[in-house]
Amino acid sequence: QAAREAAPGNGASKRGREDSSVPAAEDAQDSTAKKQPRSYPGKSAPYKQWDFRLVGKTGELDQLKSAAGKKKAAALLAEIVEAEWPIHERSLAKLAINTYEFGRVSAAREKAMLAALNQKTWTTDIDGFIWPATQQQDRWIDHRTEFAKHDVKVHEISPREIANLMCSLAFAAKESGVDELKRAALGALGYGSMTEGVSRCLQKGLELA
């Protein structure tokens, strides 16, 4: 929605009738400027992982319900989300648990870890992606690229972020069909094959754009 509102031709003129005294030459310059195509207003950057490090021992995972254990986990979760949002809750839980030298992640472990997340600072959307609570999600227009280089699966990318990428590509191409946009998005995200699962995720993002 935000990207569509930013598209060429969607902006209303800020000049009112009371400005009729402005010289005609200036009006002509304004008119010419308005006709110039604008680039997509959102920011694009390669995906950057949180800098992984070990923060504790496996035994500490059994102490997440204690005040000290929950506080430590909450600080860790906040640090990861701050670096990678929007991030899927399962990806967040797995990454956080791995910092305690624990490889196998069960649903119970995930739930226990995510319970430490500060719900006043962070919010989880309908698709399970975590955002800053102050961020209006449908007004966020940025996106990242090259996820595949870091072994991030396409279903671990927010549909909103894929939608923003689609809008950016559409701006650049001016006119492009659905298949062309999906192929371009596939390349920008770093994936090689258009599998059924990848196509489904890209389609969801396209429909949200």
C-alpha cells in the first residue's frame, strides 16, 4: 500500500489556487519535474546476519523461567531482532537457542525461548514475523536482497519484505508481467530454482504489493 501511494502519478499537487501569482516559468518547471519518473522510495540492502556468538551453556536453557534466565534471554532476543527484523519467530528461537551450545531445537524449547521476548517492544504479525512494536508494518517500504547466500529459506522472508521487493522491481521495469517480476525477485533474493514452494511465497508477496 505504501509503495503504491509513492508510485508516479499518485501524489496530489501541493500547489493551491492561491499561488496563482507564481511566475509562469516556475510553474512550467514544476510541471516538467512532476513528469520525471521517480525511483522506488524504499531502501534496498543485502541481507546481513546477526553476528553469532555463544552466550551460555546448554544447562542454562532450563533456567529460562527464572528471573535471571529470562532477563538474559530477553536481551539476547532483542539484540537479534534489532539486527534482523522482520525475522520469523522460529528462526529467532533457533538462532537464540544455538547460542547456548544447543543444536537440536524442539517446539517446547522454542516456546520457552520466545516467552522471554519483550511483548511491549516487539510484536509478531499474522505470519509469525517479529517487528518493532512502533513500526507500522504496512508503511514499511524497505527490503533486503541475497538471502540465499546465508542459507535463509524463502519462507523465512517476510511476505511484506517480498512485496516491497516486487514494488521496487516494478518501478525499475515500468511494465512487467507477473512471471517476469517473480523471476527478477528470485534472482534478487539469490535463489536459483523456481520451485513450487518458492513460487508460492513470491506469489503471496506479489499479492500483498
